Amino acid sequence: MSGLRSLFVTPDFKPDRGGIAELYLNLLLRFPPGSVEVSTVAAPSWARAAGWRDDVPFPVRRERFGFREARRLQTVAAWARSARRRVRAGGHAVVQVGTLRPATPIGAWVRRTEGVPFVVYVHGKDVLHETAKVERSRLYRAAARPALGAASAWIANSRFTAGLVAELGAAAGLPDLAERVRVVRPGADPARFRPAGGAPDAGRSLPDAAGLRAAELRRRLDLGDRRVALTVARLMPRKGVDRTLEAVAQLAAELPDLVYVVAGDGPQRPELERRASAPDLAGRVRLLGDVEDPDVPALHRLADVFLLPSRREPGDEVEGFGMSLVEASASGLPVIGGRSGGVPEAVREGETGLLVDGDDPRSIAAALRRLLEDPELRRRLGHAGRREVERTLNWDRAAAEAWGVVEDVAGRGGL
């Protein structure tokens, strides 16, 4: 639809280093030129201090409040008024809502006052959290139903998450929500994440910034010629770094040259640092904390195996898809994922990687041992994962599918 314009409302946006912010940036960069304007929260203080600028080819309008304030009732009301003004000024035909809370009420308000339909992106944990509140409180359920029911379409990152939306609809007394869900799996950028030496069958090694940076990181991390298992994730229990540390300890005698490199920060970091400093893991673990975006592809270049052995935790802790697994596949790495949530939709077991019980260190250790002792299996899985990204699990495909949903909603005028 030529000339279609949309307002994208989300508190999750760069410079945030989370997967959701990465997802939105990659989608929006590939939407038709001039089709989107972003309404988001103020950049965090650390980013402003570093001179952060929104250097993207679409307008980004930042509110005065930050991420932590975005859920307050008075803040949501102010943000809704701001969004309404932007819709009027920009001639937006659709609002895209990047978070179930707090942005869905904003989309519902604009729909009620301006008649502009909206689309909601959901990721897994957010839907579980909303369902729990709907089931727990009759008052909350009554307040939430109008906003949830007003969404014209829901874009879920996996079939697993789509199923959670259906459960939310049933809990809220809105069974037709299931009919409005469209699954758009995230992807990776095969130009940014490439195997060492270039893409498979490239014919020659191509020196680039990521390759040079990988060599520098290998020296700085004192890895030498040791084999490397890598995880890039927020440090929280469901990601499975704690169980992987136990698996690495179990493999100490069999694989004395194995080093486990972990990039990311989060609430579990102190606990993981204590465990990594124990004698049975001495010299075997590198906990890097947050790393800059340019270093992420470089870390993949120096790894032999990638792990995200995620598990379902009590409450709403679940992995809705597992974007980092796809980035690893784009890098030509065999992957180990947890058999939970939407991860089996990011990993084709036995073809692009292995699935394990993420709560069982022995299961993780067995998969890691199998891959490190079988170079041909590593090559085959990594090669197939790269091909999968080139064919389907990439941002060009994901953006086209998501924009197709937006066009469909605009064409129908909403519900």
C-alpha cells in the first residue's frame, strides 16, 4: 500500500541491548522508507552521557520519561495523549504497539479517539504475565478486556507464543484473540553474522572487522588455541548459564581445553561469578558482562559451539523464541538450545543444532561433549544453520511478513 504510514509505540528501543530492542530496530530498518515513526522513552542516562544519537533513517520521538516510569498510570495517560497528537500530525493509518504493557492501552486509546487500528507485538513472557494478572483479579480482567479486545492483530514471535495469546484470550473472555494472531519468527542479519572466513562456499577467506576483532578478543581473553563454548544472553536463571557452568565442570577431565565464554549482564551475575571462581572451574570461564554491539559478531567468530539451554521457570519466565540462537546459526555455529518455550522453533533438532533438558547439567554436558568430539557434526549443523538463515530466518523475510500484517490491518480498517 503506497504511502502507508504508521506510528510505532514502544519503551523497548535502542540503545537498550535487549533482544526486543534489537528485533524492532531490524524490522523498522527494513520497512518501506517513510512508513514509520517511533514513539519511545528517553534514552538512559548512561547512553546520553556517551553522546547517544538516534542515527536511523526514520524519525524517533522520545518522551521525557524513562523506561522505569513508563508503566505508571499517569505516564501512560500522558504517552497516550502524545501518541494521539503524533497520529494526527503524521497522518498515520496504523499504530504498531511494541509491548503488551504499557503500550496496548495507548493503542486502544488512539483507536477509540481517532479510529486508527493497532497491532500488538508479543514475545512470550509478556503474555504469561498478563494472563496471570487477568486470572488473578476480576477487576484487572474487566479493565484489561477493552484494550486487549481492541487490537486488530497480534504478531507473535513463535507458534508457542501464539498459543499463549489464545490462552490469554480464553482467560479474558475474548476467545477470538486466537484468530487475530500472526506468527512472524525473528531472524538474523547474515551479512553481520558470518562464519569465520566468510559465508559457506564463499571460495576464499574474507578479512573483515569482525574477524580482526575476534583475533584481538582471543588474545585479550587468553584463549590461545583452546576450544570455546559461547553464550550471549541476559544473566537470569531461565537462560541456563548456571546449569551450563555445572556441565563445564563435569567435562573438566574429558575436555581440559574447553573454555566457556559468557557475554551479558543481569541479576544472576553475582551468583554466576561466585560459581565460576570455584576450584573446579578455575581458568575455564570468562564472564564478560555487557559487550558493545560490534563485539557480538566477533565473539561468534572465535567460538566452536553456542549454547542457550533455556528452561521454563516458575511464573512468567520462558523463552518465547531465542534470537541469539539464530544469530549463532548465521555465524555457522552448531547450537545447543533448551527444549522449552519457543526454542524448538529456532533450532531444528539434529539439523541445525541439538535440544536438551535445560534444567539438567548432564544433558547439557552430553550435547556439548558430542559436538566438541565430532568435528564433522559441528560442520554439518553449522552449515545447515547458516543456510536456514539465508533462506528463511533473516530480517528481510521477517520485516516483509510483519509489514504485510500492518498493510492488512490498514486495508481492513481494523477489526
